[in-house]
Amino acid sequence: MIKSMTGYGKGTKVLSDKKFIVEIRTLNSKQADISLKMPKEYLSSEIELRNRISNVLERGKIDCLLTIEIASERQVIQINQDLFRAYFDQTLWLQNEYRLDKNEHIKYLLTNPDISKVAAKEPSGEEIDAIAEALNQALLSVDEFRLNEGQVLENDLLQRVMAIANLLLEVEPFEKERVPRIKERINAQFRELKFDNTDENRLEQELIYYIEKLDFTEEKIRLQKHIEYFNTTIASPTSQGKKLGFVVQEMAREINTLGSKANDAEIQQIVVKMKDEIEKIKEQLFNIL
């Protein structure tokens, strides 16, 4: 089972005349990169919310937004009277000199955010619990989204790994014909050189040594084992994106070695197809948790 790092979830909780809304969006990232936006009067809960998000979502670029809708509430306005008097005295001359409207002048001063502001209320325990519940709903929704996306990715990965396994089988017919063909080519080239007093036994030994260096039986066996391990890992109960990445690196290494030893055009074409599948698998793994 695998999970995608792409997801979206939303949770809501209504408490009295307030509605707490949590929205979470996630994208792929190597680490847990959490951006949490919330009203400043609730910042005391930020660390707890971040820890909860990190524990559940583990990795990814995570954007979390907490908004609060208020049905009706009598707001308490705080006015800094000392600052208002200072501004008023300094601008009174401007008002008289330019015959400014006194009401407009006072209105402007009262809209200055340094002079008047809405009094912030300390959040209650019930409000903190409501935020936590809305967050849990959003996290569950994101997790379900990730699972659904992960299933699509898993099907695609399994098909590509199976394609590599099938391509590996296609190598066998060419492999049987390869050694006699290489041996004949070397002998033909050697005869063209027309060496005298050739030691046939020594020549045969050198041919055997050279052909053994071209043998890729071990690479084929290891590649098959990596394919089996990939299928086992992807079926584990927890998402294993990083481990799958390591397995694919080993698969790519064996395929590259097989290609370098092939010395055969048909086998090289098969290796190119394998490499193409490996690159597509790597691209998909970037988005797996």
C-alpha cells in the first residue's frame, strides 16, 4: 500500500455562533514543510497543531489554513486615547488652515489601526477543542485522498516493473546467440591479421576470459531479485516511498551494467526500453510518501 503526497482535506466544527474551518493542501517534498495560517488570537495552539499535522501527514509541503466565521458577536473596540489626543492636537492646525471637515478628520483618526482596534478575546478551552476536532476531520480527509491517489500510482508502478521483468525475459534468446557470434567475430578479425605461429590453446583461453567478462548472468539474477523485493515492499501495510526509491536505484544499476556488457545491438535496444521504464518509475516515486 502506498500513499501519494498530494492531497486535500477540509474539516468544520460549529461552536455557539462561531464556525471553525480547517483546510489542508499537500504536495510532494522530502521533508515535512508545514505552513500554518491562523488568527493571531489562537497562536497559543500553533505548536500543538503543527505536531499533530506532522505526526499524521509525515512528509510533504503542507499548507494549513484556519478560518473562523462569526455569525453575530458584539465587538469591543479599544481606543488609545493618549495617541488619539496627540494626533488630534498635531493635525488641528491643518484642519483650520485648510478648512477640513471636522467629522472627516475625526473619522480618519479613528480608522488609524494604531488608535483603534477590536479587542482580542482569549480563546476558551471549548474553542481550542473545536479547532482540534476540525483539524482531525481535515487530516482524515487528506489521508483518504492520499490513499486514493496512491492506489493509482501503485497500479502504474506495478505495471512498469512488470514491463521490466518481461523485457528481461526478452534478453534470453539473444543471449544464447550472442557468445558464438562474438567468438566468430574475434576469430575472423584475428585471421585477417595473419599472425604466424599462433598458439591456438592460448587464443582459446583469451577468448574464454574475454567472453566471461561479457557474461551478465549475475546482473540478471540480481535484477530479478530487486523486482521481487520492489513488489514485496509496495505491498507492505505502510507507505514506503523512500525504500522503493533505494530499490529502484539498485535496479537501475543492474540494468546499466547489463547494457555495458551486452555488446549486442538487439540487447541494447531492450536495455534502452528498461531504462525508459526506470526513469518513469523515478518520476512517480517523487510523489509517494
